[in-house]
Amino acid sequence: MLNRMLIVIFLTSLLSGCANVAVQDSNSENYAKEFNNPPSGWAGLYIYRTCNIFGAALKKSLYVDGQYIGESSRCRFFYRLTEPGVHFLQTESEFSENGMYLNFTEGKNHYVRQYTKIGVFVGGANLEVMDSEEAQKDIKDYSLAKTRMIPI
């Protein structure tokens, strides 16, 4: 009986723990949540992770064209300016990175959701393109994670 209880407590802690990621100041966050079109010559990139409790204890690294931009955690998002054109987005997963190519259009914001999935030893992660309406609705309640401020 005690062994079962310890196993349940251990598994619950794995599913409900929270990864802690540094956040930007409120001015930067408020600006990003206005979802303005990016300046001339640029495209906007929002990468976010939902508040899903599954995988909450996991932090997963994110990359654009091989450049590290930060670690994600639940209820967090990143906002970046990127040059228009095709870029390769990657997320750390269980055994290797998962990635996708995305064509960025000048003057437009692009939204990518990172989601966690069940793994063999630890949870994995992947990326999917989201429509702006659904993404903005989610992001409104999230915190802006710290990232490198150098545009890609």
C-alpha cells in the first residue's frame, strides 16, 4: 500500500511540476500582446506553449535557423522579428530535435505552437503553425519569455 502511494505521489509530481523560465518586463510583454504588424522589411514570429498541465515540468529549447532563442515552459511565449523568407524552426525533443520550415512574409506575424507529447523516458515536443485568431487568444493570457533580442 505504501509503495503504491509513493508511486502515485512521484507520478503526480512529474505531471504537475512547473518549469521556471525568466520573463521580460511588462512593457515589452504589453507591446507584444498588441499584435501589431512588424516594421517594414521584417516579419514577426510568436512561438508559444499552452498552459496544458501535461509536461509542465519540462523546459524545451527553441531554435530558429540553428540560433538558440530560449527555453519554453507552460504559459510562456516568445516574440521575435525575422527577415522575410524561409526559416527552419526547431524544438528540443526526447531523442533529437523536431523541426519545420516556415516561409515568413514581410509585414505579417506568424504563430507557432510548441506542444509536448508522451515520450519513452521524458516528454518530447513538436511545433505546429497556428492561425492568428486562436494563437492571439491563447497568448493574451501568457507571459513573454526572455530571449535574445537580435533579429534573425
